Amino acid sequence: MVLNAIWLIFFFGAFIACFVQWIAFGDSGIFNKTILSAFDMSKTAFEISIGLTGILSLWLGIMKIGEKAGAIQVLAKIVQPLFTRLFPEIPKDHPVIGTMLMNISANMLGLDNAATPMGLQAMKQLQELNPNEDKSVASDSQILFLVLNASGLTLIPVSIMTYRAQMGAANPSDVFLPILLATFFSTIAGIIAISFFQKIKLKDPVTLLWLGGLCAGVIALLAYFSRLTAEALGTTSLFISGIVLFSVIVAFLGLAVYKKIRPYEAFIEGAKEGFHTAVMVIPYLIAILVGVAVFRASGAMDLVMNGISYLLNLFGIGNDVVPALPTAIMKPLSGGGARGMMIDAMKTFGADSFAGRLSSMFQGATDTTFYVLAVYFGSVGVRKTRHALTCCLISDLAGILSAITIAYLFFPPT
């Protein structure tokens, strides 16, 4: 529903902007220019989708190896002490813990399409455990699970790196560490917000050990990187990105060998899913990118951005952030829309520009809050969402502010 409204706004807004430019400025060619932009972007969207196939197939193949080798079960045992305290309504060793972890793991790897089916299954299982007499009222566990999804905790932003590769980034993984940091702060903010509403005891020794350890590690990482020169920062960031990504692949393969799983066959099975996923995304990507293209070509986008730039200047915020803001604004509403804005920013300003990198960070820092709320709660008939939206939006705001701060640290505009 929201995406339909946004898509119509793109076209109606573009048409009105074209009329204004024709009547007020005598630009009779603006209509043809806008149509040509739509044709050109539809071709670009198709090429991006086709180029997606290889990398998406690679990572879904690797994910399938990890899934069959039992990597999720290993992760479940590791996080069991923390989950027991964050989700007190869930019985120990309940199957929903594994389902939630599979969903969160897919989100952490940036595989949005793979995460949704597991998320819906987890929500169904949580609904069976819903202690409320009125099952249309969201339970505490459901709300926390939603906030963790909406915070977009991302370990390896596969999709974003794939799009950056397609848009000609010199090193598509240079945003890996910045996204990890931004999404971490988004998730922590969401958990803290939830703790106020649900009286979660964050002072519990085990919870403090987990969250405190993670926060200390991230702060130490930021402190270390803040002392590096621009050249050393880039080199170190790329090294960490490379070693983590390669280590994940080798760990999955090693676990498959240990469990006597046939990794090649598992990879092929997952790669086929990647191919189908890439094909499925073509119409959605074309639709949103064409909408963005006509909105930009008509001059409507410039008008909106000038207004935002004026407001930011009143608060002393530089204009470097403005070109990437459409991605941040769109992300809570639509993942596809935000993806389109991110690609448009990279196409317009360059994948390795400050705007191109920041838009990628916005895309990875949080998730589609309104989409997640509508789809996940709607799938189990929950209508009374209580404090879910408030906590999700707090998490979104923390992710956006963190992304901007970290972008200036890692990629200072020249």
C-alpha cells in the first residue's frame, strides 16, 4: 500500500514538475527528456538485475552450505544465554529460537529475500506462544523480534556490495565495516528502547556481559580507526572486510567437511535459489528505478533536495549528506524504494562518491520498518502493535545518525 502511494507520487509529481517547467520556463522538451530518462533507466535496471545473478548465486550457495552443515544450530547454542533473557516468554530449546536465528542470520548477511520466509515462520511460532488472551495484541517477544528485524543488523551486506560492484565501485566491500558499525548502533538503540517498555533487565550479568562486550568492542574499533590516516584507514578496513568474508566461507566449508556434507551439491542447490531470486527482482527493480528516474529528470527531485538542503543549513549540517538522504527517508517505507534511491545516487554521483557510499550505508544501517510491521504482524493477524513502531523508529533514527557520523570518519568528502 505504501509503495503504491510512493510510486504514484513519483509519476504525478514528475508530471506536475514538467508542466511547471513548460509553463513557467518555456522548456517544452522536458516531457520528452523525462520519457527518455525512463527508457534509459529501465535498461539500466535490467542490466543491474542480470549482473546480480552471479554474486547472489554465490552467496546463497555459501549460505546453503552453512545451513546444511548446521551453522545455525552452532550459533543458537552460542546465543542461547542471551536469548533466554531477552525473550523470557520463549521456553528453553523451543524450535522458534532456531527459526529466529535463521532469519536474523540471513538479515546479517544482507539477504533480504531469504530472510523474509524464515521471519514469517518465526512470527507464526511466536504467535502460538502469545500469552495475551486477545491474540490480535502483539506479545513482548513478537515486538522485540520485529525491532531486531527493523534495526537491520547486518554483518555482511551481500546485496549492497553486489549493487556497488554493478555500479562500478573500485572496491565494493569498502562500506562493509562502516555498515557493520552503523547497524550495530541501530540495533543497540532498539534493544535499549524495548527494555524501557518491556522492563527487560539489561543489568542482568549475562546480558551486560554480552551487550557491554559488544559495545566495548565497537567503541574500541572506532577509537582505533579514528587515529588512522585516510590511506591507512582505507587499507585496514579493506583488510578486515576481506578476512571476515573469506573466513565465513572457509568456516562454512570446514563445518561441511566435519559434518560430512557434500558442499558442492549444497552450493549448487543454493545457487539455483540465487538465480531465481535475481530473476524475481527484475520487475520490482525496473518499477522503482523508472519512478525515481522520471522524478529526477522532471526536476521534482532537485526541488525536494533544495528544500532539505535549506533546512539542514539552518542546523549547520553540510550539503554533502543531502544527495544520499532520499535513501534514508525511503528505507523505513520500502526496501525496494530505498534500493532504487541508493542505485540512483551511485549512478548520479558515482559509486565511490561520498553520496554513493553514504546511501549504501543508509541502505544497510536499518531495515524497512513499515513493511516489516505490516507483513510480519499481518501474517498472524496482529492489529494492536503496542510500542513496536515507536521502538523501530528510534532504532531507525539511531542508524541514520550513526551512518552520517561514521561516513565522515571513513570517507571524508574532498
